[in-house]
Amino acid sequence: MGKLELRDLTKVFDGGGNGIVAVDELNVTIEDGDFLVLVGPSGCGKSTTLRCIAGLERATSGEIRLDGRNITDAKPKDRDMAMVFQNYALYPHMTVRKNIGYGLKITTDLSSDEIDERVESTAELLEISDLLNQKPKELSGGQQQRVALGRAIIREPEVFLMDEPLSNLDAKLRTQMRTEIQQLQQNMDVTTIYVTHDQTEAMTMGDKIAILNDGQLQQIGTPLVCYHKPDNQFVAGFIGSPSMNFLDVTRDGDRLLNDVFEYELSEETVSMLEGTTDQMTLGIRPEHIELTDGSEPNAIMTQVDVVEPMGEVTYAYIEIGDQIYTLSVDGETRIDAGDDIAVVFPEEKIHLFDDRSGAAIKNSTTTDHVEPTQRL
């Protein structure tokens, strides 16, 4: 079993008399065997949360429970967790064999032969058997990462904790290691909490993702739920690459008014907006903007500022008023800087957010099969 619960978890650092709230009443439940990714910008509290779970930081208040047992004040060695650090934290004077087996040597009564057997089994699983007699300085970054994973795996913990373990690798190796970590986690069926600032890692690796900002949980759900049904403007802007475009609008009856365009709404959408604020932010993802000949309702005339051909897709930066927005088109579509083009935002693809609170008022309606998360 490895069910982990965070109940009103709070961590406040003393900043010279002014308390700095790093984690603010965080409530998360990770079921046994789940892979949860904590994601958010630098300073959002994700690594502090992980360190509190590991026992490396003392929680200011709240509870951490593992399989129903309160471990909030337990020592790290008594939590049955294994952590993989960003910098690998390998002992430079030890061989790979000793690095992997050291944790078992100091925390168990296993014999040397038993430890060695488990080391070799773990090394075989990670395909590093030929490296067992080498030292960390002789290894590549990817090999060092596998050793760090092996040191965690060999302990057979209830929970794996991973703090941005791939950030020191190059892009190609990072992609490869993402897949390997997923396969390992699925094969071992161990509850895993993975911290990253990279929303691509979050989208591709986690069963669920928890988005944090300023120490507060913004949304938790499957990657597709958070992408298609964001609870607020922060989540909408953080999840997805390139980021969602945002435009200020004011609702006037069945129209959305911007400084440079008017957008007519259907009766269905108008009824959905009854009782909400008139000051809104319209969100549209780059891949959902469509090119048009200008004759369609709600067409917007723009000029292309910069074009970035990426092969399969092309990103174009277009001017609407005095702002620049991102458009994504098929890589075979010919579009050049300086072109005058017309675009349209399909109504079923637009998002609307409260201008003050940022809360979602309307999300995309083409993905209603995606179950929304419970509002926080």
C-alpha cells in the first residue's frame, strides 16, 4: 500500500520576522500506485512540498498521512520513502555497486550477499550492469541518473519522490528518460510524486497533475482535464505550449467587445453567461485559431509579424490591435511575415474567464467527454 494524503499542509519560512508562506493549506490525495506530477513556476512551493513529504522540511501545520498513519513528524528514515534528487547526490568515492547498495547497508540487516544480489537485479532492470564497478565521474549524465534511480528502487519503498530529476540532461536524453521512468513506475506500481517546472513533462508523464502557484493548489486532475477544462486563467496559461492567447473583452448582450473587434455569441453561450461578470478575458489556444477568407462571422483581420516554421507545424505571431498573439498552423500551410490574413476563433473552442478572479466561466465545449475536476 502507498496511499498518501496531504491535509491542509502548510509551510511558512521565517523571512527575518516576515513569514513567507511557501505552501498554503495544500490538500491532495495520491492513491496507491498513482503517478502524480507537481508542476508550477519557480518558487510556487512544489519542491518545498516534496521536502515536507520526505521529512527534509518540518511542516508548519497540517498533516501528512501514509496509508492512514500520521507521519508528519516522523524522521525521514521512518517514512518508507525514497527520493531522487535533481543533482543525483551520488557518493563520488564509491562505485556504482556501492552507491546503489549503500542505503540497504545502513538501514537493513541484509547480508552482503543479499545486498549484492539485489544490486545486480536492480542494475539489470536499469541496464547498467556493465557500470557496477565504475565511479560517478566516469559516467554520463544519463548513466548517473539511472544509478540515482537504482538507489531508490532497491529499497522497495512505499513512495518514490522525484525532484526535477531530468533537468540536467539534454533534450533528447530527457525525452528518453521520461519514457523509462514511466515504464519503471508502471512495472513496479509504486506511488510516485514527481516535481517539475516543465509542463511538457507534466502532461506526458503523470496519471494526474497538480498545478501550484504561490504555494496554493490551482487545480488537480488528469493532464487532458487540466488542458481542456482549466479551472482558472493561470492553469489555462501555464498548461499548453505555446501558451493560450488572452484578450480583454466586455460582454454587451450577445456580443463580446474588444478595442478592435466584436464577437457575436450564440444563444446557448449567452444563456451560459447569465449572472456572470461583464468584464472577461477571452482565451483561445494557438492551434484552435482558424484561417478564413474574411467572409465568416466573427472574422478578425490581422497582420503576420513573425513566422517560425517548425516542420510539422508553423507558429505565426499575429497583431491584433497593439498586441501580439500566437497562431499555430499545419507545417505545409504557406504563411509569411507581413501577410494580411483573417482569422476566426471558433465559439466551441473559446474559453472565458472572470477578469478579476481569473475563474473559468466557460471552457471549450468540444471536449465535453473530458470529465471536469471538482472546483477548488
